[in-house]
Amino acid sequence: MKVSHKNGVGGDSTTDPADGRRRRSAQSREAIVSAMFDLIGEGDLRPSAQRVADRAGVGIRTVFRHFDEMDRLFAEMNARLLATIRPLLAAGRPSGTVGKRARDLAARRCDVYERLGPYKRSANLQRLHSAYLRKTHREMVRDLRADLERWLPEVSRAPSRVANAIEAAVSFEVWDRLRSDQQLSQRDAREAMEAMLDAFVATALRHPA
């Protein structure tokens, strides 16, 4: 005689079809996020749905279904990116003269921006149409300013025009111009950023007006 396991008698040995659908949906989303992350990292700043589907190994209809919630996809990609970038920003202890700390800051920024580059360029292309990307951009600007003042606390005591200029000099936008528009090597871009900071340190920070 077989014992029925349905309706709570002896426990339920069957799998809820809804659970299976949710699991498959989560797996598809994970594959899509991974595909987008990898494609953007390879330089495809706005990968097509077909390219994402091919890389993720899912149907294009599945991609379109998840693309209806782009900000959620951006959030999942951003979480992956921050897991890499935040330890780099938090690493190191500022020490030494203001000149040494400025050079150390420039070197760290260039390392962070080199890794961040394709994802930030991609986000910039789509920021106008995404409330989430506008929010994360504001947060990034705020976090980078805090990081600047951690390495160069003299900035917080400098005149606002000087502080704002230094913040701009070590921004992603300046680094991206050096790398993309002026087509400098990573080393040359770092040396250019260091030179800008050296100029500020030699004048505005050591002898504030």
C-alpha cells in the first residue's frame, strides 16, 4: 500500500512548480547580469539584447523580459562593481608629507579608474534615462570627495575655489579625458594627474590665499 504524501499527509515530497519558475528566473537574471558585466568590461558599452542573450545562453525573449526592469539590472551590476572598487578606495593609510600623499592619491585613483572605466562610461551613456544611475553618480561624487579629504585633509581647510579645483583634477572625467581623448598610456595619465596635484600642493595647499 502506497502512502500519499499530498495535502500534508506524511509531508510534501513534490516540488512547487512556482518555486521552480522562480529559481529558473533567478538563474536567468544572474546569467544576464554576468553577460552584461562581462561585455561592458570588454568595451561594449551598450551591448544589444541579442549579444547579451548569446553570451548568457538564454532566449532573447528572456532578456527583453528582464530588460523591462533595467534599474534592477543596473543595481545588481553596481553591487558587483562596488565589491571590487570599495576595497581599493579603502586601502592604504595616508602618511608622509602633503606632496607624498598627493602622489599616492593620484596613483590610487588611476588604479581605481582603470578598473572602473568601461562601467562608468557605460553608465554615463545611460544616466539621463535612469534614476538609479543618476543616484549612484551623485553617491560616487560624494564618496570620492570624502576619499580626497581623507588623503589630503588640507583640502577641507583650503578656499572653496581651490578645493573644488583639486576635486576636479582627480575626477574620473579628467582621467577619462587623459586616457580616451588624449590617448595617454596608463602611466602617462597617472603622471599627468600627479603633475596637476603637485602644482596645487606647491601653491594653494602649502600657501593658501
